[in-house]
Amino acid sequence: MQTPFLNSMAKQLLEFGPKLARRPLGLVPFRLKAEILERLLGQLLAQQASDEELDFLKGNWVAIDILDLGLRFEVSFDTCWLVREPESAAVTFSGQSKELLLVAAGKEDPDTLFFQRKLSIEGDTELGLEVKNLLLSIEFDTMPSPLRHSIEKLAMVILQLQLKANPELA
């Protein structure tokens, strides 16, 4: 049973949850975040790297901007993953954490979110489409188990909160 109070609480959790995480995340030194991202990308895209499917990234930087978390970084690939603070990326992907998480979990279609303007690509759109297709080629089941389970659980929480916040979507 839905109540206005539960609907309101769900909306507040969806809105303020990422804002609460923003501050402690901001205290983590960028170099540590970069090392974690480099390792994670190395694990997620190891097969694509060995199949030389990442060659299009050599010399190209792709910015990721997770707006509600205040997390922005750029990635590239040469013989390994490189992560740096924002400088001059060829293309920028941006969105809120919940949409990005739902895409990662395979619960939302990125194209739909782009058309709804919940995700955006700015800059070199050809490079952006190559990156998007690369990310879509990652099979969720091949992700490291702890990461896969974490993404899955967070995605389910977000979906449940969205249903409670907007019961008309049910």
C-alpha cells in the first residue's frame, strides 16, 4: 500500500542519497579514485583489451561526469587504462548516478535515457558512439562477482524507490 509519506520519503532518498555520498567521495584523493577506476576498467574490459578492441581510444580521452556525485574524470587506453583529472576530453558523457547505475545493471536502455535527456554525450559523437557500443558489449555476467552483486542490489533499490516515489509508473 502506497502512502503519501512513503512516496515522499522515496523521492527524498532518490534526491538526497547521492548528495550525502558526494561529500565523503570528495574527500578521497583523486589519485586513489584513479587507481581504483584503472583497476576496475582493467578487469571489466580485459577481453576487449586482449582482442585489441580498445585501439580507437589510443590518444583519445573520454570524460565521465557523474553530476550528482560531483565526480568527473577522463579515461583513455594505450597499453593499459589511464585515468586523469578533467583537462580536454574529445567527448563527455554525463548523467546522474542512478541512471548510470541502472544502465550498468542492464535495467535501462542508454539510448532511451539519451532521448529523455537524462544522459548526454557532448563533443566527438562518433567517438562517443564507439565508447557507448564498447560499454554495451560488456556482459553483466562477466563482471567480477562483488561488483556485479553490488550493482545489482543498488539497481534494485533504485527501482523500488522510483516505484514508491512515482506509483503511477507501476
